[in-house]
Amino acid sequence: MTKELIVEIGVEELPAIPFLKESGNIKVKWQDILRENSLFSECEFYYTPRRIVFYHPNFKIKQDDGFSEFIGAPKQVAIKDGKFTQAAISFANKCGITESELKFETINGKEVLYYKKPVAGRPSQELLGDMIEKFLLSLNFGKSMRWGDGKFDFIRPIRSFLVILGDEVVKFNKFDVDSGNSIYQHRSISYDKFSVKNAKDYFGSMSKIGVILDQEKRREKILKEFKDIEQKSGFDIEIDEDLLDEVVAITEYPTALIGEFESEFLGVPSEAIITSMKENQRYFPVFKNKKLSNHFVVVSNAIADDYNLIIKGNEKVLRARLSDAMFFWQSDLKADFGPEKLKNITYLKELGSIYEKELRELKVVKALAKIYSNRLNSEVGARYEELLEIAVMLSKADLTTQMVYEFTELQGVMGYYYAKAKGESEFIANAIKEQYLPSGEKSECPNGIFSSVVALATKIDTLMGLFSVGKIPSGNKDPYALRRAANGIIKIILNEKLNFNLKEVLSSLANGYAKFDLKQLENFIFDRLYTFFDANASIIKACLASEKGDILAQCEAIKALYEISEKSDFRENFSTFKRLANIIKDENIGVVNESLFESEKERNLNSEFKKVVAKDSDFKERLDDLFALKSVIDSFFDKVMINVDDAKIRSNRIALIGQIYKEFLKIADIKEISL
């Protein structure tokens, strides 16, 4: 038999960001506890800043009846001289049975004492309190707080439990809170509790207490009101999905309102204004004709007849924030913008100051400039070396500014504006702004070879510097985001289609760092390729085994082999070449001597292979041509004996098929592929 179950855990306002990080696990963890207690049923999960809610349309009123199994000692231990031993008697006492009821069962090939005891299912009402307590303690929000006399830990103090099964209130006391049939209303409505009778009454009461329980409906309301504002005003509201998630999580009855600030603040870089809006106030920026407007949208959690006072209050708060931003901006413009102050900022104890990091990056840039000189000259002109040096030495200068001290996420961005204000070229300013790109999985790459070289230098120095002092990621730990730096290098190389021989680059720069294992760093960077391609891992492993030092070439090889591996005939074709690779696995492959050929099959295979290698082809075409040799190779295997008595003939035939394997090896080691 089942009934409706409604569970509401009332809390003080939940902090949005830690809650949202755990929110994807909340329903899962509750259902895990339901399974543990043999009470699993489908449920709906809702949340507001003041409540966590589960609704079960069909919840069992008691556990199903079941059995407890007891397994005891083996028969040879349980019986001695035809009598039950003390081990058997203890087993009987444990099971609550007499010696005459003792029986043996064969389990895993052994006869052992065995007893199956029927267990009646317990009423759900007896279990729910402990289940809810265990569920709450399983949640991981990163930080917790204590309240009252400090006995309890949770992200915020727990203030109420409402658990109603059918029409019956489930009674328990947890966290010093008695469960009941009442819930807290929206604070704009009342501070008094509101009583409900059952699940239907609970959901019907939401409009009365000023709460939109369903987080998706709150989102829909916000987005509809955004659209209404846009249609009435002609503005465009920038919808940051993360910020929208946060606003949904901190409101119980959201209302979108538009406010205004003085246009003089638009003299501050737009990124600083937007960051101040989002980070400090959770406002949404507004644009007109793709330019930032002196308006903003705030999502209020208040319920009021007149929202003018709420709008004016938010305008006042934002005005103070923007006044600070304007002061920082104007003060920074008056100050020197250069690398000297960076000498006083420590990058890492073992690696010195940020100024010293810039000097190392400059060496990296100069090395890369030699490799990509033609492209740099084409994009920037003959002064590219001079401009690169200025860009690198100014790249971290904004770390000493008041604006970046206040908004650390604007580093690089503010450097762009300060460089422009000081009259530096667009190339330099853009390189400063884009030095940290790509900053994430969906982030854009730097635009152009000049900015890309500066960004590569930043990441290469970070990796080489930290590896040289032993700060190497292990397991899930990567405190210096070195995996992101390595991913960034690969993304830039692919975006700009740069030939980049990793081993050569690292070796040429190694004397600028404490001695460390360059091969370890090389492998670390190449291992990132496993996350770049949605391919069988053995495909990537096979390409990496070919030890092409060039990152771009490795990526192109993986892409080519992956595309071919997706063809319907690949498995059949592959079997032939796997056999070929296995034959010459432990052999020394010599040079083919055509004068030693004894059959037409040998001559034909050699001739067809020479046609393949004579062509100037990319990886994809070369692989297609090599796999097209299948029929010729199969014919060779069918008609030609490799392991003949004549050592010269045998070695020559090994060399004949070995040259095909060696050609494959320029792209991938086919021995490493597993299907």
C-alpha cells in the first residue's frame, strides 16, 4: 500500500553557490537512502533558499517483508564426533533457534551452517526521521556552520521539518527540531508558520505563503519578465546562465526590476562595471545597440505593491559600487603602468617574483618568435620582436593596480585598457588581454599569432617553472591548474595550426630552470590529448606511441586514424595489419633487397608499397592508402612462407612487411590499437 509523502526541510537562507554545486547530488543521495531502507520510489525534488523538498506520489507505508540470512561455520568445524560444537551452539543462539533446527547449506562449494529468518517490514513512519538525518549529514557543501549550543553541523541552521505521509504527520526530533505540520511563509507575507494537512494542501498553500516552490517555474518567471522589460524598453539584457542559476536559488518569489545609474559611470571600462554588477550585487547588465547602457536589472525576492523603493535602494547601492570603480580607474590612470612594482610581488617562493616570471616568459617568447618569425612579420611587421618584449613586460603590470586588486578576475582585461590609455599598440594591448586564454573548456583562444605567442609563453613558463620545483599534479589534485595550462597550449596550437615540436621547444628552454625530467612534462602535455578526442583511448595511445614530437601532427594523426576507425570495414582491415605487426614484433627490420625476391607476390607487394610512399599525402590519405594494401598483403601471407630455412630470404621477407609497419609507425603504432 502507498500514500503521498511530502518532506520539507526548512532552513535559514542557503548560500547559492555551494548549494548549487551539490544540488545535482541531492536527489541521488536521498534515493540512495531510500534504497538502503527498501523504500525506494520516484520523487520530485524542489528547492528555494529556505527549503529542501521531496514529493513522493506513491510512497510505501511500510517496508516489504523480507529475510535475514545467517551463515556460520563449515560442517567440519560445526560437528565433531557426531555432536554440535560450541561454534554451532553459538550460531544457534545468534539466530534464536534450537540445536535441532540447525541445518547446513552448500554455499560456494562448501557445506556451512545456514539459517534464513523471516523479517517483517517496519512502518515507514518509524524510519523516516533517521533517514532524513542521515540524508542531511551526507550532503557536502564544502563548509558548514554550528548553531545553538554547537552540537550540530550543517550549511545553515535547520529550523523545521514537515513530513506528512497521507494525512498523518510523521513525528521525530532531529537537530533539536520537532517535526510538525507547519512551514515558514515568505518573509514579505508573514513571519508566522503556516499549517498544512497533506501533500495536496501543501502545494495548494504555496501561492498563499508567497512561494514559487518549483525552481524551474521561478526561472521561467524571471525569463518572461526579462523579455517583457526588453520589449517595453528596447534594451537587451545579458543573461549569464551561472548568475541566473544563482538568482533562482536565492529567491522564493522573484520579480525582475529595471534600475538606472548615472551615465558618467560609463567612462569606466564596461568589464569593470559588469563585474561590479554581477559579483557584488547579482545584477544583470543591460545593452542598447550592443553598447553597455546605464541601466541594470535586479531580481528582487520581495513581494510588494510598489517596487519603486526597492529599485531606488538598489540604485543607491550600485552607485556606491560604481563610484569606487571610477575612483580606482582614475587613480590607476595617473599611476605608472610598468613592470617595476612586480619585483615586490612574489609569484612562488621557489620561483621568485612575478617580475622574474616575466623575464622567463620573455625568453620563451624570443624562442617562439624564431620559430614563427614569418607569420609574426606578416601579421605585425618587422618590429614584432620589439613589440613582443613590451607586451610580455607589461603583461602582468595590472596586478599592481587598484582595480585588479578589487576585482582579481579582471587581470589582463584591465591591462588592455591601461596599455591603450598609455598609447601602446593594439597588438600589445590585445596580447595583454588575451594572455590567459583559453581559460576554460568553452573559452575562446587568443586572436592572431602575436597574442597566441604571448599566451603560449605564459603557459609554457608556468608548466616548466612548476615542474622544475616539483609542483606536479597528482591524482585529482592540481592546485596550480597545470592541466588547464597544458590544455591551453594544445588549443592554441590547433587554433593557429602551429607546428610545435614539444621536445625541441622544452629542451631549448631547459637551462632557464632548475634541472627536471623534461620527458615527464612532455608526457604530461601529450596525455591531455586523451580529453580532446571522443575516440577509443587505444587510438590515441597508438598515435602517441609513434612519438611524433609535434603536437599539431599528433592531433592530425589522431583525427585521421579515428575517422578511419569509424568505417564499417575497419575491423576487417585492421586484423590484417595487426597480424603483420605481430609477425615483426621482436624482429630487427633490415633493408629490402629486391634481388632476393623469389615470387611475384613479393614483387607485387613491394611495388604497391612504393607507390604509396612516393605520394605526397597527409595522414588521412596515407592511412587510406596503407589500409588499401590489405588484399595485396593477404595474398602475400597466403602464398609466401616467411619462416623459411634460408636466413637471408627470411630476413628479406621480414623487411618487406616491416617497411609497411615502419610507415604506419610514422602515424601510429598499430600494435597498441585494441577493438
